[in-house]
Amino acid sequence: MYKFLVIQTAFVGDVILATSIVEKIHAFYPDSQIDFLLRKGNEGLLKNHPFITNVWIWNKKQQKKRNLLKIALQVRKEHYTHIINPHRFPTSGLIMFFSGAGYTAGFNKNPFSFSFTKSAPHDIAAPYSKEYIMEVERYQLLIEDFTDKKAALPKLYPSKDDYEKVKPYQGIPYITISPSSVWFTKRFPAERWAKLIDMLPLHYKIFINGGPEDVALGQSIVDMCSNKNAENLCGKLNFLESSALMEKAEMNYANDSAPLHLAVAMDAPVTGVFCSTISSFGFGPMHDKGKIVEIDYQLPCRPCGLHGRKRCPEGHFKCAKDIKDEQLLWWISKTI
């Protein structure tokens, strides 16, 4: 029996995408052990995951180097046969280097890729390319030698308690909006979310979704709305509870950020609003219930980076402001 470890110590969305690796490995090796290593704060995503045996947590915010050494020693003691690492930075590469695993796979952008058994390219298509691959397809390159060439979709597993927590919110048809992002230029403006809410049919309940750090943003959107069906749930639901809520929504709205991937992982409908980033990066919805909404012309300064910026470098933020209201309502006519 093989013993696998998947390492992804980046952001929430990256962990969600990496569950596609877990799905594929389990499909091919259902009796093998699969463990996961992530950064502290993201472990709630994998709580009670049916295919993951152990979740290793690296605390990057306190005594980072000491904790890195500690987790590297833990990994080495586990004697993994396979370590799969879609994280492209040296810390995770260092863990693999000292792991003693028989098979290690990661991207060639990792500084320790010289030591990997399998080193795959992580190529981002040129802006506005018509041909590009999704991030989960790049992840699949790491495991295609012992699975196949078709990428699995990410998947999360809310518990019975998670579903019970959100049940009171599901009495009438509803829509969720996740307005935040780590990066400012990925965020559709709060006043535009409020305007969208006022344009939505009145029989929908609107839930503003986000973490504790988004409470003020969520409330500002509710306060700007004339529609009194909007409710601020920011800070009230954890990752899996949010996922359970999104699963049954008529539509989920999100920026190019983690909530978009939550929706995909629950096979839920989602509208991804892409401001400074673009679809050819490969981080959009990859299922048939998703759609990207973005400006309908090529802006010379867009994209301004792979991950977005803390402010618009040009000062005009046209990549967000020039998205039309009707673009956001694309799905309404299909539900009437």
C-alpha cells in the first residue's frame, strides 16, 4: 500500500484546488493512505475529509523557521512513498528534500525542483490567450505518471453539523455574494455589489458571505442597499458551513478568490467577477455551472499581475468599474 502526502501551504483557494489531487489519487488507490500538509488557519477546509487520514499543520506566523524544521522532521518520520507538492516556493521544497520519500513531484519553479523525481512545468498562458489550461490541470501534471491525464475537480465535504448550521437560512430561494479578496484589485467595488442586490428579483434572499475580517465590508454593502432582503453573514460561518450554504444557492457571486473555488468544490452555480485578473491564468470555474464576468474589451494595463495589487496602478480601476450591470444578471433569464 502506498502512503501519499499532498503539500499546499499557500492560501485558502490553493488548498481547495489541491483537493483535486486527493480526489484523483483516491480514485486510483482507494486503499492507500493520503495525508495533507497545510498552513495553520486553513485546516478547517479538510475537517472530516473522508479520504484524508492526517492533516499536518505548519504555523507560519509564529516561529516560522523553527516550526518548519519541526514539520519537516515529522514528515521524514512518516516514511511517505509519494509526496506531491503543487506549492512553488522553497519552504515546501525543503520539506520534500529532507523527506526521504521514494517519489516526489513538484513544479520546476520550486527552487528544490532539482531534487524532485518528477518536475513539471507551471506555465501561465499569455494574457487573453484562447488556449490555456486550468490550475487543476497543471496540478494533474504532477500525478499523471501514476494516475491518468484527466484532472479531477476539487471537492469539499461539509459534515451533517455544517448542513444543520445553515439550514435556517435556506427556507426561501437565496443568493450568496462573497465580496472580499486579499487583493484590492480583485475586489468588485462594494457600491456595485449593493447596486446588483437592488437589481435582483425581490423573491431572493441575499446573503453576504465572508470571514471575520469582512464584517465591516459586508455591513457596508447591506447599508447601501434599498433591498431589505440582504443579510450580512460575514464572520458567522466557517469554511465548510459557507460551502454548505453555497451548495443550494440559486447563484453564488465571488471575485477571483477562494469563495469561487468553494462553489466549484460543491458543484454549485457561481459567477466569478474578474477585475484585474483574467481567465487565461487558469483560476476560473472549471465546471459547467460557472461563468466568468469581466470587462468586454482589452484594457492595456490588464492584467496588472498574477495575484492582483493593493491598489490600481493607474488610479482608474476600469477593469472593475467598466463591468456592466447586465453582465452580472446573465443567469436570471434562464431561471424564469
